[in-house]
Amino acid sequence: MPIAMTLHAHQAKALDMIRDALRRGKRRVMLKLPTGAGKTVIAADIIDKAHAKGNKVLFVVPRLELIDQTIERFAANGITDIGVIQARHRLTNPDKPIQIASMQTLATRKLIPAGIKIAIIDEAHLWSRHYGVKEVLGHDTVGRPISEMRGWFADADYPIIGLSATPWSRGLGDWYEDLIQPVSIQELIDAGFLAPFRVYAPSHPDLSGVKEKVTTTGEKDYDEGGLADVMCGRQLVADVVDTWLQLGENRSTLCFCVNRPHAKFLHERFVAAGVACGYIDCETPDAERRELRDAFAAGDLKIVCNVDVLGIGVDWDVRCMILARPTRSLIRHVQTIGRGLRTAEGKDWVIILDHGDSHLRLGLVTDIDGGRLKGGNRKERVVALPTVPLPRECMACHFLIPAGTRRCPACGAEHQVEAAEVFTTDGVLALFTENKALLAARRKKSRGWSLEEKARFFGELLYYANMKGWKHGWAANKFRERLGVWPNAVARARPIPPTLDTTRWIRDEQKRWFETRKGMRRYAAKGADYG
């Protein structure tokens, strides 16, 4: 008999949309559901109904350490007839109707268990990294070599359901046939299923010299070596500790770091400041991880510094987050913030201390929604990410104000959008007329700039505009002032902190503009003839 499960409206909607897609003949379906929305409950319902029909189910998790956690979650939903595909696991039993495996185990064994009738893949955006998809060289009917991307699910004739909060990896569109998006993060917050959040941007590291790389998901992100060099600066580390002591409200906190030296450095500084702080990385033994988790839950540890461990599959009661690992990856950004959005008794909101400008660069997670499945076109090395409105920093308290909001929700400061004055006194308008010769000279100079240099410069202008609360039109006009052309070719550039050279240029331009305006006002007051 199927287990009677209590489903929330968005979970029932998700299940209806999955069934509808399967009825329409779709065999590979991707469900996009925010972290904390109940993907495990949805999976348990699918598994329970398949089990009741005598169908064997495979559930795949991204990491070995998540297998026991998944077993516990399924048991809480009445799913217990489980076998585990893993050497020497206490529940290893290939005859069980419900099999749980990790991506690593499937990659090692290079086969799928026999008799599977439905497969559910958790954190399915990690496909390109763990699922064994590889290029296979073959030949067509006349002997010409051909190649195709093939994985161990390639010949599956049963439904495959992917689960992810961030299905934006390159190549997913070549595999999954339908993307289901039943509910947004903002809708779940409004309904009380996720916790609201407050974001502060207390530090602005200069990342202009940090190299970038294309990740396995097809996104651009910072190279960890150069990033760690910047973020390990003593002043930045001191800012992280001091800001938490000031704004963290002594809440249970996860600190996301660049690499092990950076995480250990931060751990040492928190301990030196008298804060109960733990440390975890991919080599931390399972027993020690459980001790850390229990100590964190009991309040004996206030902060846990981690390196790429607590960003996926963790459901701890997190009430503050320290983002000491700047990123350009939308997937990493959304997945990380999702760790803090789960609700808990007495939890009013989660405080996010962003020391890497990730929100100013990528946006608030409530504004990052929609999107589509991306193909694996190798010519498009970088995935085109959704364009979202960006918040701006309150210069009074460093709170990040959502786009379109004038009053700071944290301190109440009013932020007016500044607009340049237009002088209409007789003759003054002539002083603002475009100098065509100067514009042509600037256009000629712009030809010496590479597209990457133009994108970086426009991104720096956008960042400066966000920081000041100005419209993005200001950045476009400043770009044209310097290069003589509009930034159409780099319009999708993301804001990045300006270099010292760009900051000086902006200030010099502002000073020149101010002096010109002051001079015009002085002449206008004297009744000067501008003829």
C-alpha cells in the first residue's frame, strides 16, 4: 500500500507537472526546485508509488557522505526498503527494490543496476562532473568517424528525473527534454516555507588582478590561487572577524572560504577572538563531521569554516552566513545561499555577510529565477546566465537594497537616484553639444581596446553606479565619454569592483564636470553673453 504523505501545494504542483510531462512522452525531466522546498519529499512520493507498482527505483546522490543522510530522510517519510550500491555499506543489497548510489560509485563501476524502472538524480546540475558523460568515437554506415556524448544512462528506456535548484550547467539541454519550474524562492519565502534574508556588503576586495577560468558547469569563476592570495590579506580577514562580531548577532554561522589555508587562517582568527569556531574540508573524517554537526546544532560551535563541503546537501540550522569566497558562478552563488534559507523554530531571518561582492555582481537569489536548459555547444564555452536586476549598497549601513527600492530596509536611510542637471540658460546648451571631432578621436582610441577590456571597464562602471545608487544609464554614458561608442557589444557585462585607474578616471571626470558647471553658474550669474 502507498504511504499517505502530506504534501504542500507547491510539492503537489511539482508532482502533477512531472506526471504531465511523462504523459506527454518526455522521458528525461528536470525539476527546478529551490533548496529547502522539499525535493526529498517529492522524491519519496515518486519512489513510494513506483514501489507500490513493483518497479525498482534508483536514487543517485552527488557525494558518498550524503547516502546516510538520504536514508534518514527517506525513513522519516516511510521509505525503508532500501539497498545501497556501495562496497561494505551495512545496507548493501542489490535485491532491494529501492537502490541508493553516489555519483562516484556509478562512475567507478561504469554500469547501472539491472531491472531499474525509474531513476532520480539529485543535484543533477553536477552532471558534467560525475556522471561519466564522455565523448565516444564511432563510425557511420560508410565508415566515416563520428563522435557523440554518451553516458551510462544513454540507453535507458525508463523515466529519468533530475532534481536541482540550479539547472544551468552546460549540456543539460542535450539530455533533459523538459524543465519544470513550479515555484520561485520569493514565493516560498512569502508563504513561510523559506526564511527571509538580509545581506550586507562590508568589504570590497580588489579582484581585478585575479584570473578567471571556465568551470565544469560552463560558467566563469575566479581562479582559486589568485583569489586566495587576495582574500588572505590580513585586513580582509580582520574585516570578516570584526563584521561578524558586530553584525552576526552571535548566530549559528557557516563561513565559506576559498581554500584550506584561507579557511584555516579564518578559523584561527575567530578562535583568537574568543569565538567557538570549527573547521571542515573534504578530508575531514566522517566521525569528526558528525561531531561538528552535533556541536553546531547544540550551540557549542558558533561558526564552522569550510571549503566546498557545506555548499550542497546540508540542512543544518544556519542563521548567519559569511561569504568569504567571492564567485562569478551563479550556480555556486545560489546553492550557497540556499544553505541558510531553511526555516527553523525561532528563526526570523538569515544574515548574510558578503565579503566578496557576489550579490553586487550576480544579484539577490530572489531575483535569480527562470532560465532554460543549456546545450553543450563547444563553440559556446561559457554558459549565458540569466540577466537579473542588481541591488545597491546602502552607504550608511552597507545593507544591500533590492533594485527599485529607495529606502534602506535596515537603517531607513533614503536613497535618491541622482540625475545630472540640464542647464537651459541662453547659450549654455551650446557648451554641452557633442564635439564630433573629439568623439571621432575617442572612437579611434577604442579600437585599441580588446572586447575583454571593454567588458571589464563597463563592469567597473556598473559596479560604481550600483554602489552610488545611480541608474545604469550613467555607466553607459561614461563608457561613451571615454571610448566614443555605446557599450552595446558588452551590455551583458557583470559589475566588478573598479581598479584604482578606473576610480581615478571617474573622479577626474567628476571634478572636471563640477568645475565646468561651477564656471557656467558663475558666468550665468554675471549675465555673460554666450553668443
